[in-house]
Amino acid sequence: MNPSNLIDHNLPAAECEGAILYEKRPARAADGTPIKGLFNAWITLNNPKQFNSYTTAMIKAVILAFREAGNARDVVCTVFTGAGDKAFCSGGNTREYAEYYAGNPQEYRQYMRLFNDMVSAILGCDKPVICRVNGLRVAGGQEIGMACDFSIAQDLARFGQAGPKHGSAPIGGATDFLPVILGAERAMASGTLCELWSAHKACRLGMLTDIAPALKVDGRFVANPTVETERLVDEFGRVVLGEPRIGADLQRGKELLGRGVMDLSLLDEKVEELCAKFVHTFPECMTKTLEELRKPKLNAWNANKENSRAWLALNMVTEAAAGFRAFNEPVGQDREIDFVALRQALARGEPWTPELADSLLPAAHAGQTKKSA
């Protein structure tokens, strides 16, 4: 076939002012040598000032980027990552949620159509998808990360859900993917408690393919000093690898963390090593294998995504209307509603009203606390 006659199967690229980066980097052989004419597609969430949270425009661009990577005849693997070293993705953009979608279920329903299409684009990519976890992966960021085929993380990264703490439910993929990846009970703990897990714990429990040190102290890489990084067993016979250190050990770990600098070169080496393994496989056989191995995730996702979309839209007039607005407070301030007051109001049978939502916000209960003092 004449290359000049090849049909372009892509859609026009979405405009998002550089908030998504799409680049083709040379594919490499196992010894690191670049391979002529072959590439890996890197899709980067480029919003580091807001922990790479995705806006509506960014979601559109991600969908099209995965489509382009999947169609590219010269692409071996797709690498999905975030800019900087603080976060892969913290989920949906807090400001956009609080200032536009809260209280607008009809608008959020359309937004969730785009979000669902983004998850489906990841799950439907014809190339292996590797999540390069360069930092925090939480909430919707955790969901799009788990949609990937592989995850390799720098070992200071943390993982978890946030929905029940901030006015939502983790039904943008987490409730579908967590049981497949972790089993029912671990999935329950991750989905409901909203506690962040270390990369070492996430790897031990099967959420990650591999991890790499990212902290360099005095020119040497050291494992995350704030968690147990050796396979220890406590007095009850439980494995504690990846659990936070306590007491003086934690304090020493924090001091060491403060002395070090971030270096993601080992993370990149592991990502490149994994990508190189796919060069020596039949591409169509690989695509079919990916399709089959993705079925447990896909079956759960496709069974639930539409009713989840409807529920999330309606939730924008009740709990999300309060939770997302509270979470829009500056980092370092109180960013949760008064949960006790909410439960007391609902126990009295009070209906959800704008006035109830306003009374639960941090500014409102901070004022009440000040008056009572």
C-alpha cells in the first residue's frame, strides 16, 4: 500500500491551551537504543498548579489523544502521566465543580458523558496503556489511573478515593475496578474510608506493577522514609510493608524527606523498560490479548456507567452542592462540611435546601465555633 494513500482515522484535536501534552517519543530496545520509525505516545495532564486536575476541556483532549495513540501505526505503547512531581491527577477540577457544576445537575450530566468517554477511551486504546504515576493519584485521578493496563509509580506517590468525604461516590470507575484489582474487602476499605495508601502498600496489594525510588539524599536514592519499606510482620502476624512509620521513626523519616530532592529518572527507566518489552510482540495479537484481559474491568464499567452518570448528576443538588463548594476552599484551610450538623439535620427530617447546604460550609461552622467560644 502506498503510504501517501493511507486514510487518517483521527478526529480533529481538541483545543485546551496546552493543558494536555501529546508527544511521540522514540521507542527503545531493551538496551535503551532508540528504534528508528517506532514511538511511544506520551499523554500528559499539564495542570501542575492544580495537581493536574482535569477541566472539561482537558477531558475532551484526553479522549482524542487516546484515540490518536490507538490509531497511530508507528506507536507501540501509550504512557499516561501528569506534569511535575507532585501529582499524576487529583480528579476533577475543584474550582469548576464548585463554581459551575454544583447545583446544576443538567450540566453535570453532560460533563459525566465526557468523563465516561474518557474512561472508555483508555479502556479501548489499541495499545498497552501504562500509567506513569509521578505523584498523588486520588479521586477521579485514581479512577482513570486504574483504567490503565499497568501502573508504575514513584514511591512517594499516594493513592485513594475522596468521594464520600467531599460530596460524591467513587462510581466513575473505582467501584468497578477496585474489586477486580484488590478483591471485595480491600476494595471496600479503599472506596469508603477515603484513606490514602502509600505506593508501597498499593504495590503490595496488587494495584501497581512496580515502584521506583524518587527521593535523592546526598546523591543517593532512598526509599520513602515515612513508611515501612521492608516486608515486616507485626505481633499479630500482619504484613506492614507500606504502612506509615510512627513516633520517632516517622519524625526521622520526615527529616530525611526534607533533606532530599526529587528525581524521577528511575521511574522513567522502569517505564521505558516495560515499553521495550512490547516491541518484540505481534501487534494484533497483543491488541486482542489486551481486549480479553480488560474484560473484567470493561464488563463492570459498561454495566454501571450510565446509571452512575445519572446518580452523580442528581447528587449535584444535594450533597455535592455542599461538598464540592467546601473542597474549593484554599489548601491548608478547613475543606470539609460539618458532617455532624448534616446528620443531625437529616435525622430531624430537614429537607435539602440551599440554606441547609450553606449552613454546612466551613465558613459557616467556623463562625458558629467562634461565637460559642
